[in-house]
Amino acid sequence: MPVPPFRILPALAAWRPMAAAAVTWMCVALFSPLAVADVLVVTDSHHPIKIMGDERVIELDLPDRIEAELSAGLPADPGQAEASVQQRLREGKETLQRRIGRAYEGVADAWGLGIAKIPAVVVDRRYVVYGEPDVARAVARIDAYRSARP
């Protein structure tokens, strides 16, 4: 009796629906412009936004707000004020240093992109929508633009 060249084992047959779902998801992720889009939002504390969840948000006034936290309630005496700031920096350690570094890195990134107005929603570092506080709507506008111009 000839052996069929291909046979699905009963235990593997149960994996078929999951494999099909995984392949479908991967195709959507690979071919959908929104699924792979790099979304960046540039704003400040005076321009609230409605985020989607996967975007990177740069707040241009964050470095100033962090510095204000460090200098809040300092004594009038310069020597005591300096000692207080040094203590706050020691207590914050790497976490504070990372916050400050990321805040300034974000400002530099926005400057490098040439952001002219806020809020700004940038997709793939190439497309921008200014003045739209709802990130999903801004991304949908960019996606519509990209679909109309392949």
C-alpha cells in the first residue's frame, strides 16, 4: 500500500486554525501602513493630546518642568540651595538622569525634524499633521493621504 507523500498528524491538525490566524495577523502587520508606522507626537503641557498608545510623545517643556521640580522650595541661601539640589540629584540617581536625558533628546529630535507648530503628529519621520490633538485622527489623515498617492 503506497504511503501518501503528505499526511497531517491528528495532533497537528488542531494547530491549523491558530496557524492560519497567525499568518493572517502577520500579513496585516506587514502590509498595513498603520501597523508598521512610526508615530511621533510633539506637544507641550499647554496642548493636551488624545493618544493611541503606541506613539512616542515628546513634550517640549518637559526639561523645564523637571528643572522646576529640582529647584522647587529651595532655600534663599545659595550654599544651602546648592546642597539641596545636589541631594535631590543623588536621591534621583539614574532615574532622574534618564528622565532629563530623554527630555532633552526629545527636544533635539523635534528640532531635527523641523517641527514648526504644536501639537504635531509625525508618521515615519516623513509625514506631519499640525494642530490635531487626536492622534488617531491625525494618523488616519496621513494614511488617507498616503493611500491616495501610492
